Amino acid sequence: MGPFLYGGDANGIAVGLGINRIVIQAIFLVVLVANRELVAQKLIPMYNVEGNHLLFRPLLRRAHRTSPSGN
């Protein structure tokens, strides 16, 4: 599963930067979750994909914005 998350290059990146491999994996995990949220909040609604599956639902709820005029 690991190489799918960080492209299998975590060891090379860690050696090249001189940091721990776990740090690289944590960064890539954050990027994976951020990309998943962008897809769930922006892309899926844009194409009117409907479903109740966990992958189709945003994990974070967006704050509802009100217009400056209060309407």
C-alpha cells in the first residue's frame, strides 16, 4: 500500500534530503487527504455524482457563507 501513497520514492527522497523516511510519508499522506477533500468537495458536486459512500462525502464540513448584504 505504501508505494501507492508516495510513489515508491520515499527512500530516495529521504536520502536526498537527509531526513527521515517517515517525515516524507507523513507529508505525502497529508497531500493525499487534501486532494481527496478537494475532489469530494469540488469535483464530485460539479459532475452531480450522487451516492452515500464514504469516498463521495467530504470529511470536513465547509462553513456556509452568507452574502455581505445579509440575503
